Amino acid sequence: MMFKYAILKLATIFGWNSTDSVVIYYHPGGPKKMKGFMKKGKKEGYWTYWDLEGTVIKREWYKNGAVVH
């Protein structure tokens, strides 16, 4: 996966099952870039994306790694 900006910081909060976790990526300088849930290594559920100013630019729902429309 390619990102426009380098990831300087990544926070992962593991749940009871270590293959499932909440993941938060950050833009350089600190603001959140994206946050969502990973299940068995794939995006799952609601994901939110922010720009460098902290404004929400996209929200998507994933199931088994694919966007659900």
C-alpha cells in the first residue's frame, strides 16, 4: 500500500485475539492520518481518514479487507 506521506508513528492496540487490533497511523508531525480495526490482517469495520490539518476527508466501511458500498 502506498501512502502520500511517510508514517513516522503507528499505534496498534491489540485485543484479546492478537490477530485483531485497532490501528492508528499518524502524519509526520503528529496529526492522525487514519484509524480503523484490523481483523486477521485485513481492514474491517469503520475506517476514518484525516488530512494534515486534522479534518476528516474520508470514512469507509470495510468487510474482509474490501470497501463495502
